[in-house]
Amino acid sequence: MKNQTYEKAMPVKAVRPYSVASIVQAAMIAAIYVVLTFIANAFGLANYAVQVRFSESLTILPYFTPAAVPGLFIGCLISNILTGCAIPDIIFGSLATLAGGLFTYKFRRHKWLAPIPPIVANMIVVPFVLLYAYGIRPLWFSFLTVTAGEIISCGILGMLLLFALEKYKGQLF
């Protein structure tokens, strides 16, 4: 009897955070993040003062699935390691992406807020990383360039991606 009551209370499509599907989604998101970072890196856009990482457009994915949060973090961590970033950049840049992903998921009920958390997290963290890890000065210039890059990556490209994926969210996520 308890199983029947429990099954009635369960939603039709319950999200299990450690299911095979969510782990595969996170891994795929991480892999796509790395590939997109390498593409941006080939054009000199992935690191240092001016950063327009195409991969940052993926930071809207927590709007669709919680599996995107660890996927983005791991993808950013791997990208920062493989592109030769300094240790503070590897650590704090990846944590900024994690914070952006977590808050995007938290605000998922508000579509237009999806790109705001990663923009703000990177705007606050990355300029200090650039200053202390790479000696890039002045700090105000890094705030401008990082924020501009994040607005392009998350705000414009991310929202274009969100609207494109919204039509297929039932099949993809």
C-alpha cells in the first residue's frame, strides 16, 4: 500500500540529480563548453582582458536543467586548465561560472533573468583574477571589458540560444 501512495504522490517526470540521464547531460554540456572555449581561444577571445567565450552562452542552460550547473563548472574548469590559465583563474574563474549557474537555476522561473547571474558573477570575480593572476591593469578597464564580453556571450548569444532551445526543451531536457 505504501508504494501505491508514494507513486501517486510522485510527479510524472521526477528529476533525479544522480540519474544516468543527468550525468550524461552534465558531461555533454562540459564537453561542448570545452569545445566552444577552444574555438574562441583560436580567435584569441577566450582569455585575458577581452573575453568573449562562446561557451559562456551555455550558462543559460540551468534554466532548462539542473544538470547544467555541474556541467558548466566542470567544462569551465577543464577549459581553464587546458588553455593554460593561471591557478587563481582556474579556481576562481570556474567558481564564478559555478555561482552563475547556480543562480541561473535558482531564477529559472524568470526567463529574462537567465543571463544576469553569470554576467554579474564574472563581472565581479574575473577582473580581480586578471589583476592578481596576470597583472592586467587598470582594474576599471578589466571591469569594462569583462562585463562587455559577458553581455555579448551570456546576454546576447545566451538568450538567442535560450529561445532556440525553448522550442525543443521537452525532447532535450
